[in-house]
Amino acid sequence: METNAAMEEISIPTITLPEAENLVHELYKPNPPHTISRIQEILQNLQKSPGGWQLADGLLSRPNDNVKFFGALTFTVKLNTESLSDEDAVSVLNKLISFLITSLRDGTAGFVVKKICSTLVTYFVHYSHTWSRCIRHLSYSLDKRTSVPVDGIDNTSPFDGVVQSLETKNFYAITWFARFLANEAEKIDTKSTKYLPLHQRLLDNAGDVATFLVHGIKPVSEQNTHPEDSIGCLLAWLQYGQRLPNQTLVQQLRTLIHPVINCLPHEELYEVAVDLLTFILEDWHPFLLSDHIESLYSVFESEWGRNKYRLLVENDDADDDEAQFGVFMLAFANAQVVEMMDGSNERAQLFLTNLAGLLTAKGFPGVDNRIFVPALEYMGSFVENLLDTLYEAESTHKLQWDKPPVWQIMQAVSESWRKIQYPPIAIYNAWDSTERVAFSDARKDVADFMQSVYTIIGKQLVSMFVEHLLEALPRSAWAELEAAAFCLGALSDCVSDGTSCDDILTKVFGSPLFELLRQGQNVVPVRARQTCLSLIERYSDYFGNHSEFLPAALNLLFSAVGDKYLAVPSSKSIYTLCSSCRVLLTPEVDAFLAQYGTLRDHELDSLAEERVVGAIASIIQAMPGDARQASAFQRLLTMIGMDVNVSLQLSACPEGSVISPDNPSLVRAYDLAQRPVEEVPASEVSLQLAIRALRCLSNVAKGLQSPTEAPVDLEASDGGVQAPASTDLNQIQVDIMNLLVRLKETFSSNSEIVDVICGILRAGFSESEPGPFVFPPQMVTEFMTSRWHHRVATVVNTASIFVTSLSSGNQKKYVGEVLGQLLPWVFGLLHQLSEPDQDPELSQYGLEFAQRVMIRRPEILMSQPSNMLEFLFMFAFKLLNGNEPLPKQAAADFWTTFISLATDDQNTQNIINNAITYLGPKLAESLIQNIGGKAARSELDKLSDPLKKLVVQHVQARQWLEAALQDPAFPSDKVSAEDKELFLKKVIT
């Protein structure tokens, strides 16, 4: 027939059973999606129609399994959507049980039988009062092969005999029903009064379920039991029991644990049994009694348990069953963590030893070893718990045992460092990205574990890895050496606060290691070199205490900078080492400058170069004598300036000029990974060289900053008197500024150029002593107020920080002169905006600049021309009323500051008071408009700040706010006059 045409002619009220049956058949055929959708729509309408009961009855009577399933589903839909009288409900129950009996005897497919059982569970949820002893009644009915009357069963006589007499297929059905019953009950609120009777009836059935499962959970399957399904049923009841703590239920379920434990050695039952026991151990371990724990110990110690453990540890590729056994062990150990801490508990210590042994399982962590990471996580958690227990005992002087399991912890350390050794390169290259990340994460987990263990073991742990490293060195066992160095590096944070491990570390740093590493990757693989080089950075404090090893360390690091694989990590180590040991290294500054000059003649990674020049700058900063310091700095600046000169020369090339790939300028402009293979416009090469030079200069500026325990507080109001700058220093500052001016004028249309230039300026703002980047205030002011082609907002933000830095020491005397230029410049920039939204960033930073001036020098801000002040306040209102979130926040902060502004200068205070009196009504209007609906909910907290200040500071605030609330322009018509009055009252009080 034509399916689509036939469906269009179907009328729900008149559809016949054969037509409905045919639709079900069509539903399971490979029809087009729109046809399937239409069939589903018709069948759903049929299920919800008044004739749905008859449809369900008729479909369940048909021979086809799919049709029967749909019939049972229809019964479920009707039970969930319609209410029945008790008499009609019992009638439906009898029908469902009769269908179940018939289906069990006529060979109906298992999925249909399970659906009928599920439908009976739905019946119980809605009509449990008519079927209170459902398990017993259903068992009697299946045994008698007829739906016996609900009130005709004996609820007092032993149930055991009925269970034993059930046929196998009937036993299956009861098992499925009981399991579905617990699964559904777990989803139902256990605290709601509405469902309390339902849960009580479930508890009334729990004893029958337990009797039933006692016969089902047996290691050897008998004629009428199915252990796997029975254990699954018990798991469902345990999950329900965990949500509904009931002592009677707990006692009934506990009787079934020993039978489950006895099932473990049986291969066909192992998976479900271990899943159930793992669930209890992980999520509900108080459920287990001491005799259960004893039985589990016996299982682990049995020949079967030892064999399972051996297969897990020794198999090259342990399967899921074996991995699950490891998880089972870990769950048991977690439930017994207190016992595992007791070094005098021999049985627990033997088990803990086996747990540490899990770390030796074959394969690579995260790749083909699935137990290493869970086992390591357990050991890490175990060490943390042990530490907490020891600390608590130290304060309370109460410890249940005096022998912590140190041996097993060290065993775990010993095994884990071996497992994180990198494989041969061919194996590593065969891994996909996910496997590589997983292995790397496992190494990080081991590092975290080592740091925890150090708290207990102390410097013995450092000594252990030093020995491993030195043992591997003469054997050229690079994977072992790399792993030992990795673990040693992980402990650096633990020993950085003292010199207690210096003698141990000297064994490494005084060994032939450095000389061997200098021989390159032909001798030592790249990864081992990387890890060993990182040790120098991690233990930079050691080199500060042992300067005799500094030259060898730095020579090694500089030899590695030219290696494309090691340039970035070795330069990072150079920067850290030079910065921390700067005073010791000042006699070698000429050698460093020469080394940098040599490096520049080769292909040098840009990030590595930035770190190298920053390192040299930190040494220059520590040099005694202004003349020597100036001379060294001038040499460094000259080398950086070479890139600037080439950049400016290229920028002057005629339009359309190109640079070939082998040109030294192009090689210098691009790192190897990004280097073009074709000709590049000269303007682009010029820009890249400028960026490289400026980033180097920025790192030089940071390197020259004084090393302080804490950053200089730019918000401070007082400071020391800055010493005058020398003539040499003045000339250096002029040279740097000329360089910045030339680059700004040529490249300030580039965002990165502007950002880096501003960063260079900021580096000098925090310094309290003269230096190359501590420019005279007038020089900075003239530079910032000159023409910029792009990102002027960043410059304005830098100006705000600059003004703050002038608020301390003898710099205060320059504030008036500087602000006399900066204020008109900032106001002029804001005035050029047609609307604040044209450049939200500039609007925000411009207003924040005005706020900073207001806080520090209110008399200067309020002495500006009246038209300039009027523009500022109106601009602040525009931002407060605007839609851009950050400018709006800046405006809220501005008004919060202005409302509470106070100064000792009476004339200035009078101007402020008059301004507030004039602006108060408009501010109140703006705040009420925002709070009344124009502002986003997330902005209300910030907007409440100026509102609070207004109410607290000004007696006219109530009048202003009341007028704003009554304004016809109020943004919401849903707020009544009473609500407005109540709001005002709460705000004022």
C-alpha cells in the first residue's frame, strides 16, 4: 500500500486494531524520516486517546514482539497520564500479570518481558496501595500461572518455599521486576510527604527481595537462579538503600554481601560482583561490617586473588577485568585508609605494599597502562591523609600508632619515577596527541606526589634522586637520568627556603654532568638536556650560595641558546639565574655582552633573545659605579639599536620594495618556525624588526628594575628623595627616548608597537632610584602628548599610572607642570569623540585619568577652565547613561569619588560643594534611570556605590531621588508609586 496516502486517511477515533498494528510494523521498517515522524505522531495520539486502553490490550495480545512491546509501552503511557479507580487499577494489574505469564510461556522475546515488568513497576509507583506486597503477589501468580487475587495471598507464611519452586524463566522475571522497582524508586524524592507511603511499601517488600536474592546469588547457577541478574538487582537495591537510610533495610541487604564475595572467583560472575563491591567501598563503605572486611582480605590473599594481581601487574596489556581488579583494590584500601596508616598492622601493610606494586604494572601511564594513574592518585591521597593525621596528633598528643608506613611510601616513590621514563623515540612518535598528553599529565602527577612525600621523608628524597641521576650518568642511561632530573626538579620548591640540601646538590652540580651536556644532542638526547638544564633555573638559589659553579652553569646555558630545541628553556634559565645572582656576576658583564654579540651573529629565537638581554640588564643594574654601569648599558643599547637602524632604513624603501628570504634582515626579523620562504614586503620586515627591538628594550627595562622583596607601591603618598642623574645617564635617557620617538613616528599605527612602548615607559615609573628608563617627567610628558596614530587609549592609561608615580618623593614638585599639559591633552582627546561609544576604551581610560587627578590633586583638577570642567562632568554622565559596561563602571567610580571628595583647600572645597549642588539632581536622575531598568543586573552593585555616597554625604539627596523617581521618563511602568516610596525609604534609612 502507499504508506503516506494511507496515513493521511487515518482517523484517530475510528482506527481499527489491525490498522494500528500495521502502523507499528511500518515504524520498524526503513521508511523515510518524515514518514517515521508521522507514524510516531499518530501512534502517540492513539496512546493518549480514550481508546488507548483497548489499544494496549489488543496489541499485547498480538504475536509479533515489536507490536507486543508497543502494547506494553501504551499501558505505561496510560498509567502515567490517567487516573483510575482502585477497581479499574486492579483490573489493569491482573491484565498485565496475565500478559507476563503468557509471554513467559509462549517464547516472547526477553525485551518484551522486561518491558512488561517495567510497566508493572509504573503501576506500583501510582497504585502501590492496591498492590502493597508486590514481590510476593507476583511470585505467587507466576508460580500458579494465573493472576491470583491480591488479597488472596498469605503475607505471614515463609516465602522461601515459593521462591524455590519458581521455574527459571519466572525467576528471571521477578529479578527484573525487583531491579526495575529499585531503579525507579531511587529517582523518587525520599523526603516528600507525598511519597512517604510509597517508600514504606517498598521497605515492606525488601525482606521478600532479600529472600529472593539469597537463592539467586550463588556461585554455581542452579536450575531456577541467574546469579548475574540477581547481583545486578542487589546493586539497584543498594543504591536505593543508600538514598533512604533504613536500619532494617540495611540489615536485610547486608546478609547478601557474603554470597556476592563468594561469586568473585567465578569468571562469569566476576564483573558484576566486583562492580557491586567497588560501589559499596567507594560510595558507602560504612555499610560493610568487620566480617565483610575480613572476607575481602581473604579473597585478596587467596590463590585466585594473587593470580589476579599477578596478571594485572605482569601482563603487557592488561584487559578491562584485570584493570577493574586494581580499581577494586584501591577502593578497598580507600575504605580502610585508617588501618593502612598503621605501620604495626601487618595485614594492612602487606596490602599497602601490593598497592604500591600496582605502580609497576606493564605499559606506559595514560597510554597502555590504565592502573598507574589511579594507583598514584591513591598513594598521593594516602600521604596527604597521613600528614593530616600526624599534624593532628602533634597538636593533640594522641596517635593510635607510632609507626607510619614509610617503607611503602618510598616503594611507591621508587616505582613511580621508573614508570615516567620516556620510551624510545620510535615508540613515543607512534603515540597520538591524546596519549602524549596523558603521559605528560602522569608525569605531573608524579611531581605532585614527590612534593607531598618530601613533607614526610625530607632531604632523603632529594638524595635518592641525586643518586639515581649519578648512577645513570656513567651508563649513559638517558631515560633514567632524565626521569631522575625531572623528579629532582619537582622538589626544588620544597628545598628553596634553606641550604640543608646544598651538600647533596653539589654532588650533581659538581659532577661531569654539565660538561657532558655541552657536547650536544649527538651525545645527550634533547629531552634529557632540556630537563637537566631546567635544574639550573629551579635551583638558582643554590648557585647564589655556591658561586664556584656559576660559570659552568652559565657556559652550558649559553651554549644551548643557539639550539632551536633548547633556546627557549635555556634562555629562561639564564634570565632566572642572572637575576637571582646579579651581584656575583657583575665582574663578568663584559663576557656576557660579548656572548650576546656572538649570539646575534647566529639565528637566535626572539623570545630567547629577550630573556638574554633582560638577564644582562639585571647584572648591569647591580654594577657599582655609575660610569661602568653606563658604559655597559650603552654597549647593550648599541646592539639593540642596530635592529632599529635597519628597521628604519627598510621603512624608507620605496613602496613595493621586497626582501628575499635569504636576506640577513629577514632572517633576523622572523623566527625559524614563522620565517617566510618567499619574498616579503620591506615594510613588513621593517615592522617585525622594530617589534623585536622594542621587546628586547622592554625586557632590558624590566631587568634594570631594582630587585625588591615587594613591588613599589605607586599609590603611596610619600617616598624617599631621588638622587640626581649623572651626565652619562642623562645622555643614555636622551638616546633611548630618541629611539622611541623615531619608532613611534614610523610605526605607531601598529597596536603591538604602541603597547610595547607604553610598557617600556611604565617600567621606569615604579623605580625610586635614577636609571636609564627613569626619564625626567617633562620628557615623558612631551613624548606622551605628541601625535599617535593608533591605540591612544593605551597611552592615556599609561599617563594615569605616570601621574600616580609622581605622587611620591621629590617627584611631587613636577605634578603641577605635568598635569598642566596632560589634562588639556586628555580632555582634547575626549572632546574629539563624536560620542563616547566611538572609542569605549579611550572614554574609560580618559575618565579614569581624571579620577586619579581628582584623588591626588583635586585643587589642580577643579582649577581648570569652567568649560573644560563642564565638559568632563557631562562626559561622565554620558558614560554612566551609556551601554558599554566598562566605561559605565568607570563613571560609577568617578561619581563615587567626586561625591565624597574633600580637601584642606577651602577655595577648592567650595568649588566642589557648588558643583555637587548643581550636579546632584542630574546624578540622582541618572542613577534612578539605571537602577529603574536601563542598567544590566550585573551592573547594579557598582551603581549602588555612588547612590550610597550621595545619600550619606548630602542632605538634599532625598529630594533629588524623589524627583527622579517621579519623573515621567522613569524607564518602567510596572513600578507603582508605593513601590517607589518604599524603595526611597529603604535607601535613605
